[in-house]
Amino acid sequence: MSLAAVAAHLAEAAILLDFDGTLAPIVDEPAMARPLPDAAPVLTDLCRRAAAVAVITGRPEAFVRDVLDVPQIEIVGLYGLAASPRLDEEVRTGLAHIAAGEPGAEVEDKEVSIALHTRRTADPQTALARIRKPVRELAAAHNLTSFEGKLVLEVAPPGARKGGAVQELLERLRPTAALYAGDDLQDLEAFDALERSEIETCRVAVVGSGTPERIIEVADVEVDGPVGLLQLLRTL
Ligand SMILES: [Mg+2]
């Protein structure tokens, strides 16, 4: 369970990375998120030396492709849900209604899932606490799941989680070692998927504002934001 083990097996290792808060600093406007300028060269180099490099994100694949110029990288967008049907209009209207009650709350409609961000409300934590219950109820009423990240609640079909996406990657790629780096609650499931595998693994917590304590506790290694992660990846 260490970075050294992954480094020693790099040619047969999978390097799995979250996007927001991990490769790209968190910004107020989700559409404006960009990876650090050094991310593309570092990842391009890693693609040559590791068995696989992949980004696992709740964002659509096309968004990440547009902002991250690394042709060889694999991108699992929308938690691997891209083939799922578009959410019902009722869910869309219901979430828009909930968002309308919190001035500054933003709806990010990804068709197969919808996220509500409270980052730009006057009191983001309080707004998040207020919408938590109605969002959960709306999700449950439509047999959907809701989950939480940094100042965001998301509604998606059940099973739409990073754990499943990572497990699928590990089964397909069959690496002898794997590193996963992330900064948020969703990434804990990816950590668990690594833990369940029987290969050498390294779980990296990318620590920034609002990183849940739990992810720092569980991680094997802790780095300071996306800058710290790129420094770590350069050492592989
Ligand atoms: Mg993240």
C-alpha cells in the first residue's frame, strides 16, 4: 500500500485521477474549471510510462477532453453513466424549483445526472443544508440516488458512483498496481474499490478547502492541492 510499490510497477500500473479539485483547482463557476497548465505535459509523459492513465469524473467526457490536451488518456465521464437515459423532465423541473428557493444556487444539467451547486449563494453551507432534504426526497420519489460533494448535491440513477467505474477499469485493465487520487466524498468509493483489489495500491488525498476529513484519514498519501499532486506524479 504505498507510492513506492506503484512507482516500482509503473509500467504495469493504472494511474486513476479525479478531475475537479484534483487536476483542476475548484472555481466558483463549474464551467470555468481548468486543469493546471502543467497537467497536460505531466500526464502525457505518464501515459508513455504507465500501463494506463485515466480520469474518472462526474463531468461529461467531452468537457474534460476539451480542457485537457492529452490524447492518450482514458476519460470515464459522468461516473461511467454516458449510456444512461436522460433524467425525467419532472426531476429537472423539481430541481429547478428547489434551486430557485436559494438565490445564487446553480443547476448543472448533465442530462443523465443533475447537480445543484450552492457555491455562489450568500451562505453556501446553509443553503446546502436547506436543499439536502428536498433533493433527497425528489431523488427517492423517482428511484434515483442523490449524493453530496463540496457544496454540491447531485441526483443520478442508482449505481452512478465512482466505485463502480474504478472497479470496472481495474477488471478491464488488470494492472499489477494502481494509484487513485481524489479530493471529495465520491472518491472514498474509488479508494474502497482499490482496497478490495488484490494489487499494490496507493490512495492519494488531494487536500484543498473543504476536503472531507474522512478522505484524509483513509489515504496512504496526502498532497497539497492539484499542485502537490502534479509534484507527486512527476516523481513516479
Ligand atoms: Mg473532485
